[in-house]
Amino acid sequence: MSWLTEVRNRLPFAARRDSPDNLWRKCPECHEMLFVKEYEDNLFVCPRCDHHGRIGSDIRFSQILDEGFRVLPSPAVKEDPLRFRDSKRYSDRLKAARSANAHPDALTNASGAIDGHRVVLGVQDFGFMGGSMGMAVGAAFLAGVDQAIADHCPYVIFTAAGGARMQEGILSLMQMPRTTGAIQRLKAAGLPYLVVLTDPTTGGVTASYAMLGDVQIAEPGALIGFAGQRVIQDTIREKLPEGFQRAEYLLEHGMIDMVVPRDQLKERLATIIGYLLPATRA
């Protein structure tokens, strides 16, 4: 029950009635209560403080791609290759994540167009085990690149990850050179590779395909880095500057090319693709 419903039901003059508990949500940045419909209509961006909320693959596809896009099948990989277990078995964690998500792993590709320009679009979903990179993510990335080469169009990826998936050990780290090699094949084919960094993009993902784009874009306020701020601060024994590892700080220091608000992303991507590969018009 939300606090609003609780307060209303305590009022002696208010008639008690059933109402949905999902009409409001709290902004994680400014802590204002937001009407969910208004929040969704604003592309999941807080209308009070402009905080860009985390969104999943299907919502991102619908925001960026023209109508008529096709979600590509996810490649099959060997599951739980190390038979890993901590407080739970890895296989059980995968089942739980899949029951709560629409897709079988953290990275999903779709084939479509952005304002008429053909693209293959990959989206990492932080809601699936923190968007972590394992064998399935690596295989999906390679499949996305292969599809882009076959369609002679750019590969665009939206990253969101806590890093490599610890339950797959060295096999997750091997996805770093695999994805890097795939990017080289894309570039050898003369096709653009565009990266949109969303909150958060960290760890082995940042150390590999997330920072190898021909053009590096970020959403406002996105956390982007390799190691955590506390780890860095404890290592160098110095206080880190304000806004360290945020998109705007990286732009100021030349690590990325632009910071683009969510409502301008589709238009900006279409413009960039039009410059880099005008022949991709559908």
C-alpha cells in the first residue's frame, strides 16, 4: 500500500475504496512523488529534476525504432558451465531472472530503422541480473554484429551493466576480446558502430565494447566507469572530484562525444547515421 492510500484511509471523512497501488512512484534522485502516467509519457524521465530512469529492452526499442521492427532471436549458449553456487545455484538465479523479464538474457537485439535508416539495435537490460556480461551477452553481441554486416547497416548498442557475470568466471571475461574482435569485423566492413551509454555502465563492459564506438553518446547523469568510486578513492587516497564518473564529467574530459537527453536520442542517432552511412535509408 502506498503512503498516499494509507493517509487517505486514515482520514475520518474520506470514504474508503479500493485503488491501485501503482499510480505513483518516487524519483530516486529528487524523491518527489511522480504520477506514473506522467512519468511514462515523459519517456521515464523525471519532469521535476530530469533524472533519466532505467528502462528495459522493449521500451527502448519502442522509443528508438520506427514501427515494424523485429526482435531477433537470442543465441543459445551453454548454461551454468561452471555449475556455480553461492547462496543459490546459478541455474536458479537464471530461472528467477527469466521469470521476471521478457527476454532470456541481458542483451537483446532488434532489426529495424531509425527515422528510415536501417539499423540493428542492441539493448542491455539492467533489470536482468544487473545487465551483467556472460556468455549469452557475448553471443548476442556477436549475433547483432553479424546481422548488421549481413544487412549492411550500423550496429547501435545501448549499454547498461554492472560488469562481467561472476557466476561464469573466466568465461565471462573472455567476452571482452570476443566482442572487441566483432567490432573490428564491423569496421572492416565499413559500417558504423555507435554506443549509447546509459546508467550504469561499469566493469568489464566499460573496459570492452562500451568504449569502442565510432561515436560515444551518453544519457544525462549516467554513471560510467570501470571500478567503483570508493575503490578508486581508497586506492589513490585522494578525494574524487564532484560528479566523477558521471556522463557530464566524462564529456568535459574528452571521454565521450556528447550527452543527449532521451527525448532527442532518436533524432540525434538518425542524424549521425545519415552522415556516416547515408545509403542505409530503408
